[in-house]
Amino acid sequence: MSSHKTFRIKQFLAKKQKQNRPIPQWIRMKTGNKIRYNSKRRHWRRTRLGL
């Protein structure tokens, strides 16, 4: 990744960074433990974003 990024790319990366987090514990309580983990987690080294 270059150090000079366009604003669109920076926005895209910020969104992906926010999405990549575990689910809150209260959601596990609310759904009765049906949703146990975030299946859309992404590891920075294993999975690329396709940029």
C-alpha cells in the first residue's frame, strides 16, 4: 500500500477496518447464542481486500 492514498481508497480502508471486529456480547445474549462469532472477520495477512 502506497503512502499517498486517494480519499476514496482511504475511506474504503477505514470502512473495512471498522467492519473487522468481533460481535458485541449483548448481541450474543439477544440472539440466545445463535450468532456466536462474526463470520466476516478478515485477517490482514491471509485475506486480501482485492484493491
